[in-house]
Amino acid sequence: MRYEQAARPGLSDTLLDWYDVHAREMPWRVPPGERKAGTLPDPYRVWLSEVMLQQTTVVTVRDYFQRFTGRWPTVGDLAAAEDSEVMGEWAGLGYYARARNLLKCARAVVADHGGAFPADYDALVKLPGIGPYTAAAVSSIAFDLPHAVLDGNVERVMARLHNIHTPLPDAKPELMREAKALTPDRRPGDYAQAVMDLGATVCTPRSPACGICPWREPCEARRLGTAPDLPRKQPKKAKPVRHGIIFVGQRRDGAWLLETRPDKGLLGGMLGWPGSDWIDVSEPLPETPPPCPADWQPVDAEIRHTFTHFHLLLRVRTAQIDSGTQCDRGAFVAPENFRPSDLPTVMRKAFDLIR
Ligand code: SF4
């Protein structure tokens, strides 16, 4: 049995009361007390945090967010930044297409919207890298527009509140309908953050703390004892394994041989070591010519890294490269200009391996 439609405004009020006391502190968030006093969040900070939080935890995002907003305090500052600087700051956050779209979006906001994010879902969702989720999150959190936000936390809360057993991802439309039905016209931005906080801190995946939950009375899954089983998910397919080789070379004066990867494709626009394509066969791995003549030696360990759709096993070759050697790929970067933190994680693993 579903909770009656007429009772739903009560549900959002109950949750907002809980949020007023239990809201998590976030560097991009305006706390509920200040918000009620009229302070609105900076849409740039809301957008930046939402892009960073896709596929990444709050704990990891905090430092990146502080560094980004310290270095580029406004969307105009970010739009004017060098691509390589932004990609370097993003290194380690993963899902690098997000960083490329971040820049495209900042530049579109400056070029097409006078440097201010539009307070309109339809305009937001047309910006590069902003999909329905981010448009809804910015609309509600930054502009207090009643758009339902459905992230993993909210999916879990909705599935349990309404005891929905359809497996994800097929359940998404049904969960979205329920999320929309509950989204209030009063304080929709705080409400969106409240449901996310409830999922992150109380209605947690393995052991929901139903005893302290503001929605324990109407919650169907709590009543039926099904909460730990929800939401159901389609079994995941095993990820394929891909293989490749990379060449980590250093000139005798200490300069590293690096290349900027092509804009399109995995790790696009990021700094990396020259190497082979990543392919599905392991033995024999096709011969890959090194980027320049040197005594390339295999390293007695492989890099293991997992991307969204596959696991990667990388063999590493390393060499000291003579001064004056001509290279077919990459460019030498002086040690004083090289920050290992500018490397994406998989490339950083290779650097850590040979140090
Ligand atoms: Fe989640 Fe339990 Fe609250 Fe239901 S009562 S929403 S299962 S924490």
C-alpha cells in the first residue's frame, strides 16, 4: 500500500524539519538557517560540486572543490583558465570527460549567458555536460525551483519508502515519479538536499537506521522488513580485461617524456606516458614501437586499474634516454615543471611504480 497522495505534503514538511537540525555541512552548501534568512547559494559553486560529485564521494570532492574555487572563484575565472591547468587540477578525480565538459560549460555560460548560470531548467540542460540530473540539482538547490533530484541516495530512499522491488535501472522512471510527487513547492532546494542527506546518513545501503528516521512511520519497507534488500539491482555483467604497454622514460637531465592524450576517448586531454592502444587480447600483445630509441626495460610488475566498463592491465617499460635523442611521440617536461599530481590515477600508478 502506498502512502496516500493527500499526506505527501506532510512528508516533505517532516523531512525539512529533520534537515533543519541534521543538515550536513558542505563547503558548497548554504545551511538551512542562513537560507531561511535569505542567503542563496552561488550557482557556480552548486554546479561545480554537482559535477565533481558524479561518481565521486563527498570526502574526496571536498579538497578538489576547495582548490578549484580557491584558484577560480567565479565561472568567468574558470572559463578563462588554460585547459592544461584545469585538467591538471582535476587529475585523480576520474571520469575525465567531466573536466573537459566543465570547461566547455563555463565558457558557454560566459559566451551565451553573460557569465551567470540561467535560472531555468530548460536552458541549463542545453549547456555542455549538464544532463537532466545536474540541471535538476542546480535548478532546485541554486534557484529553489521545484525539480526532483534522483541520485543514488534518493533512489534508495524512494525504493524503500514505497517498497518498490523493480530492479534498477528499470525502476528509474517509477522512482522518479515518486520523487516528483514528493517534491514540495516550499523550500524545494532544501528538500532536495534533505533527501540526499537522509540517504547518505540514515537510510544507508547496508544498515538503515530506521529508529531515528523522520520517515519511519510512513516507510513501507521498514514496516515490511524489506529495507536491506532495496533497491534491487540487475546483476552486473563481468567487466572485460584490456591490456596495454606504456613507456615511462626520463632523459639524463631529469626531464620526463610525456604526452597530452587526444581530446577524444578515455583520459582525453590528460597528461600521460606514451604507449599502446588498450586491447582485449593479452598474449601475445602486439609489438608496440617505443616512442624513441633507448634501452627500454620491462618493469617486474603490472599496473592494474579499473574503469567503468573494463579492467586494465598495463605492462610498463622504462629507460634512461640520452640527451639529443629524437622522439616520435611526446615531449620532454623538465622536472621543475612536472607535478605527478597532474597525472590521471592510472598514469600516476606507473610513475609510483618506477620511482
Ligand atoms: Fe530508510 Fe528506514 Fe527511513 Fe525507511 S524508515 S526511509 S528504510 S531509514
